[in-house]
Amino acid sequence: MLEFHALHKAFGERKVLRGLTFGVRPGELFGFCGANGAGKTTAMRIALGVLQADSGEVRLQGRPVDAASRARFGYMPEERGLYAKMTPRDQLVHFAVLSGVERSVARRRAEEWMERLGVVAAPKDALEKLSLGNQQKVQLIASLIHDPDVLVLDEPFSGLDPVAVDAMADALTDFSRRGVPVVFSSHQLDLVERLCDRVGIVRDGALVAEGTVEELRSGADRGPLEVELSGAEDDWSRALEGVDGVEVLGKQGRTVLLRVADGVPAARILEVAGAAGEVERFGRRRPALADIFRESVGG
């Protein structure tokens, strides 16, 4: 298990981490979410030894992470760190060899990974000639090619097209199935919701929500009430504006979204809706992760 335990970090007077604590279990995809400046990148840099915490520690299997254990990490930094003048193959082999992989094995893995993720590059193309999306794929391969025991990835899906996102997601899922703890930050909350076993939301350097998406949903404010009718006039929702405690938030096709105050009987809303048409759906909308995120960070 990878643990971030009671991390504090300040840069001068600015406190970036305030007791940040969470764990990533073996074989788990953990989505690390927060607004810009919330402390995500700082926490990841501490895990990799790029920064030192003022207090607290990062642990792996119950022991503080040291240089030997970090050698088995795969890390994708927010600021990409590839060599622009080298070919993707040459530098992937170089990074793998630095991590202890035999050169012949490194060459084979580089070819396999580039094919799997669909890196488009001629044999002699320098990295700088590749599209940003292909450069992003090469950066991810550099973090995977030595077959790490832990993956820490900062915005790995940024700038990728949907096909590349799916290929990268499959690669991360394969690692998690092998028991590798995978933690990644992302602002693409729909993707986090789809992929991750658990999610942590950080605000001002502290975790404010953690759990599976379903657990977070159960603790979130209730979503709007959805009422879907067939055979109704387009403006039927105006009738609901006269019901005390009911606010019409908007319409999506045949569905009307309502904010309902506590104590308003559902039977009264059903009565009005039923007089306008046939009720096909009547229930609360399940909040998406983006809704939970906004509620958690105050956005």
C-alpha cells in the first residue's frame, strides 16, 4: 500500500499541504482531484523525493519511501521531461536501461509500447517533430517501461484524443490488475469517474472527500428531481411554478429538473405532472463526480 501520511509543506508563508493523508491500495486506481494550486503536484513530488515534506511521510508497505523503493516507481511529472532532439525509441531505451532493464529487453519493450499506444513517428524523427499527443504517449511509456511496482502520474491524459485516452486507460488498468497501486491526478472528472476504484478530492492542501464514486454520491447533497413526461405540452412545467417550495431549474428534452424544498410532498408534484401528461420518470438525479467536486471545493 502507498500511503501519504500527514504531509505538511509550506513555501515561505504559503501553506501548500495541511496534513494531507490518504492511501492507495495494491491493484487500485486512485483518482487524485483538486483545483489548480490545491497541492496535488506538491504531494506527488514529495513521494518521488523531488521535494521534502516539512513533516509527515510517504510510506510503501508500511515503511518510509527511500531511494531504493523510489527506483521501483513509475513517475510522470506535470512538466514533461523528455529530450527534444532524441528519437522516442532511443530515449525510451535510455530511460529503461537507467532503471536496470537490459538493453535488448528495453528495445523490445519500447517497440511494444509504442505500437500499443499508437505512437506515430518515423524511425529517425526527433521527439520535437511529434505531435503533442504523441509526445504525451512517449512520456507515459517512459514511466512504464521498467515495469514499476508503483505508478504516480500527474495529468497523464492531458491533451490526448479519445482513442489515445482509451489506450492509455487500458494500460493503467492492466497495471492495476497486476496489483500495482496507481495514483493519478486529472481534471477530466468524467474519466476519473469511469476508471477509478476510489477518488480523493483535495482542497487547500487537505483531503476533503474520499471514497468510491458511489460513496461520495451518498454523502453529497441530493441532486435535482427529474420529472419526465410524454404527451405533455412544451410549457407544462409552468404549472409547477405555482407550487410552494418547487423551483424549475431547466428542461432537457422531455425532462424537467426541479429543486424541491424539504417538506414538499412528492404527491403534490406528481399530481401536477400527471395532469399534464403521462409520467415516465420521477426521481432524484444521481450527482456526477463533477457535481461532487464542485460541492467539495466550493466551486
